[in-house]
Amino acid sequence: MPRFLALLFIVVYGSYALAQHAPDLQSFDPDDVLVVGDNLPKVLLVGTFHFDYPNLDAHVTSAEDRVDVKDAQRQAEVRELLDYLARFRPNKIVVERQPGSSVNDQYRSYLAGERELRADEIEQLAFRLGKQFGMDSLVLGDASPLSYTLSEHPDSAILHPLLDSIFADGQSDNAVADTINSRYFQLYQLEDRMDTQQSLLEIFRYNNRPDRIRRGHGHYLQFTSDRSADALALWWYSRNLRIFRNIQRAATSPDDRILVLFGAGHLGILRQQLESTPAMQLVEFGDL
């Protein structure tokens, strides 16, 4: 049989055979093709509030509603939270610090018994868990957004007028966005007050619920203009996609169990990436 006819026979017969044996679309699971093997790196996202209240976000917690994690009662709750997180048995911990940070020098000082832990979620949680599971360093997973990269580019003198126009502050003329924005700040104030009455584990269970993560991300989506959508892409989406890339780099073995400790606001995007990728398995916080 001529080679062309043989190839044509293979294509036609193969298509016929596939049609005869193709599964029903409604019951077909794409992971049967996309996920290779049963063993994937597992990732636990842990969304946190910033224990030391650096006040770098739009919402600032009032002094009377702040949680003092150095308080004796709260330290007992920290230990309870650590016991819960330890159920995941991480072998790597990704923290919200950028490459070049001194956090690993501080961590090694803690391991050597030369450092008292500060009221910081990385020190209170990541340092303690890292020590418990024998880690010699933490993964620095934070990243600068594309907007910062462009502003520091050699041609930034040309780019700055464009960037300045995208990030220029302007008055909103969108009444719906303004109303929803106001409701979000009401929610944050209510949550702050509730946090004073709840244990740390209860606070973390709430902050890491999928519905809270999903609605929390919604605050970033109250656009007042096309320009604000572009600003979000260059700043928030870019930063979080780069963070996700750092998580990908940390996953070097199918046996990896990676705990990612970041401010809860990051989880809206990070969770979407981990739900979507066939290369890693997302572990639900509430399922530990």
C-alpha cells in the first residue's frame, strides 16, 4: 500500500475507532487526560491577617479591635492553630517575602535559639512549623508586579507617562461600585469586631472558607473605569501570577507538601490558579 494511502487509512480508521469508543461528554473527566499519575505535589493555601498590623492596606483595623498574638491566651491559640496546620505535614513553606529578604537569616537565628519571636505571622507560624518539620530555610514566594518592573525599566522615562496615566487617582462616577466598596469596608469592620471574640483557629477557618475567599477577591473588581481595570492587571494580577510561578518553582517533587502562608487577599487569585493547574493538588484548609 502506498505510504499516502496507509496514512489516510490510519487517520480515517483512527477517527472511526475514536468515535465508536469516545466517552459521553457529560460524564467525561478531562483529568483522565491532563493529570498524569496519582501522585501530585500538594499545596495548602493559608490566608492570614497580618499579626503585626503594618497598616499597608486600605482598611486599617482600629486599635481596640486588634488581636495581640503575644498575649498569653492568644499564644495558647497560636499553639492550637499550629497543631491544626501540622496535620498537613509540610516539607516546604512559602512565605510572603521577596528574594533578598533577611527572613531566612532571622529564621536561622531562631533555630539557633538566638531570636525571640516577634508578633508577625511568618515568625509565629512559619518559623515554628519549619522548625517542627526540620526545614533549614523558608521559600521566599512574594514578587513585585509588572508595574514595578516597567517603572524600573531602562526606558522608564518613556513608560512613566503611560504608567502614570493608568495609575492616576480619579473620582469615581460609578455609584454601584461606590456602594459596594462601602459595604466591603463595613464587612471588614464587622469582621474585626468578631475576631476579638473568636479563637485564632476559628478566625483562620473563616478567612480560608472558599466563599469568603471568593467574595474577598470581589472587592478588587469594583472598577470605576477601563484604566482601573488595566491598573489591576499590571499590579495585583501580575503580582499574584508571579507568586504562583514561585509556588510552581517550589514544587520539585511529586511528594512535596507545600504550605503557602500569605495575606488572605492573595488567595482569590492563587486559589484559582491551583484549582486550574493539573500539575498540583490543592488541599482545602477546612479538610485537615
